[in-house]
Amino acid sequence: MEDNYNEIIDENLNNDGIYRKKKTVSFHTLGCKVNQYESEAVSSIFEKNGYEVVSFEQDSDVYIINTCTVTNLSDRKSRQAIRKAKKTNPNSIVIVMGCYAQTSSEEVLKIPGVDMVIGTKDRSRIIEYVERIESGECRINAVDNIMVSGTFEELKLSTYKERTRAYLKIQEGCSQFCSYCIIPYARGPIRSRKPDDIIEEVKHLAESGFLEIVLTGIHLASFGREIKDTNLLDIIKKTHSIDGIKRIRLGSLEPTTITEEFVDAVGRLPKLCPHFHLSLQSGCDKTLAEMNRKYRTDEYRKSVELLKNNIPDVAITTDLMVGFPGETEEDFLMSRDFAEEIGFSKIHVFKYSPRKGTPAAVMKNQIGPEEKERRSEIMLDLSDELEKKYMEGFVGRNMEVLYEQEMQGKEGYIEGLTKNYIRVMAKGDSNLKGKLMETKLYKVNGTLFEGNII
């Protein structure tokens, strides 16, 4: 026991033999799965450099706020997190990275307590910047012009907080320029990760005990467009061939990705989860044209039919925006009716939020907040109705569930997901975490199923 104690102390001695406290870093991540992946990767960089990662609620030496800028609400939440960090430890170093930092670096740097902004590139240099701040440099703006970025920034995970599902970023940037969206300006042009680097990390994840991989990106459908002889389907197939991986899940896709060739190919890959998130945004062709979306409802409908006719138990989820400038009541109802016709298993509803620098922000006939709220509630009610209908189709079925965690507030129960993204709760404990278990689904309880492990 004494020897072990001495070993621990020795690890924390400086060159003069004086005990030093291990430095700490904490993260607050807003927004998408890509942001979550990047926070984990930057966390790994800090851990490699001797930092301990602690909760954002704790007193920490360094706070990283990884921001989102999709809506005004995202910006506000980012500012709140910055103020909270400095209040928790006034002597801390506060670094703001991510999309809000990238698009509004000067604005963010003026927020009291911010020591540095870093944006959406050069995150691999973050320790260097921390050391510069510790040496007395202050108010560092490390944001560079993302629009000229031509390479995918490798941010590899070396440590993993979870052991069930791993998010793997394989693509960066977007060149779609939808009229409402700031993301192309925050993330730059499309860049794809090298296929060999992807497969190397998938193998590492499999060796680390992960059973499910989620392939994600800012515009996942564009993976490989600037690389010779590869595309998204190729990387799915290569991931599928790796031993140890039991499930592959895809991030958000454009409906134009869903072709007969694509569906035929993925239908032959049993590890690929029958869950597709196809971004819609509006079920009205006039609104889609104003949004500068690259498809219309007829094309979207055909994509959904291909999936439903060829992939058993398929779940199709989507994003829908309400209150886009000029969206009339007729347009909105057309969008609602189209969503009901498609029969989504879940709808993520967003209220349009003007983003400075985008064409939609200066369009005429902006919709007021009360009307946006009304339309949002109608669409959310439809989502609940469709989700319940979809789930009820699986009552009495035996489904394989990957159990992920013990349920909060319900002792003796554990929860997980089926391949088609139905959340299931069943009696069990932490010993089932990370295991695939055949489970009989017997009762819909709100947004999840109650089940019995067989």
C-alpha cells in the first residue's frame, strides 16, 4: 500500500521534488454530434499533456466552451456557459471554440472572461495556445479564414469515455449554401477524412470494445467527392468488414443520397442500422426553392419509398423548420401534411432563426415569434403522434437491444437502443452495459418501450 502511495506522489513531483497539483480542464459542448466528437478529441489532447478532465460544474484551470451557431438560442447558450465558467473560477483560462467562435470571433472575444477564441480549425494546437496565455499573453484570436481550408484536420480520440456507441467524424464542411444556414461560413468547404485513417480508427474502436459506430460529418453525403475513387458507400462497406463492430449507424443524409444503387447495397449489409435521418426542412416546394434546397418533395417521397420498400423495419427521422420568411399558412399546412404522408418515426422541429450574413436574414415577410411558436407546437404534436404510431407497430416483437446505461431515476432498470433507434428500458444493472440482448417489447411508455430481456 505504501509503495503504491509513493508511486502516485512521484508522478506529481516537479524537477525540484515539490508536489504539484495536476491541472484540470472541463468542457461544455453545444450543438451537433460533430461538436461532441471534436470535444472528445480535444479532451484527449489535454489528457495526453497531463491534464485531468473534470465536470464543467467543478472548479477548473481551463474551461473549453465548444459552441454552436445554428440559431440565436445557440449563441445565447454559448454566452451563458462562458459567464458560468468565469464565475466558477475567476482565475481560470476560458477558451471558446466551434462555430459561434468561427463566425463571430471579435464579438466572442469582447465577452468578459474570454481569454481566447479558436474556431473550427487548428484545434490540435490548443495546448500551445494555453501555454501562451499562461505566459502572460491575453485575448488571443486564433480564428483563421475557414473558407480557404483545403484539408481535413485530424483530431483522433486516444481515450474513450463510453464503451457502447462511438461517434466517428469522417467529413468536414458544407458547400450547399442553403439560404438560411450559416454553417458553410462556420465550417468551410467540404473535406473528407482519408479512408485509411478512418479504418485505422474503426479498428482501434473495435479493439477498445465498441460495438456500434456512428459515421458523422457536417454534410456526410458529400464524403469522398474531392477524393479519387471513394464515396460514402465505400467507407460504409469497409467499416462493415471490420471484426468486432456489430452496428453501423449513419448521421444525417440528404435525400438525394438515397438511390436504387445505394439502397440495394446497404440492404446487403446486416450491420448497417435501418435508421436514416433524411433532412427535409419543408414539405412545401415553394419554401424548399426559397431555402435553396437541392431537391423537391417528389424526389424526397421517392427516396423514402425506396427505403420503406426494401429495408424491413426502417425508421426515417427528419428535421423540419417552421416560420421560414414568407412561409404562408397554406405553405405551412402543406409541409405538415407532407410530413404526415411520409410517416416519419420522429421529427426534430426547428423555428427559423435569422443568421446575419445569410440571404434569408434579409428576406421580406419575416414571421413573428408567436406565429413560429404556434406552428412549432402543431408540428411537435404531429411528431408525437407519428412516433407513437411507429412504435406501436413493434408491440410484442423480439428485438436486439444494445444496452447503454442505467436509467436515471429508475433504480434496477437499464436502457438502450434497437437497431432502428427505438429506446428500450428493461430490468437490469450496469453489468448489461455494452451488451446486445434479445428483448421482448411489450409496452409503449411515452417515447420509449418497456421490454423484458429474454
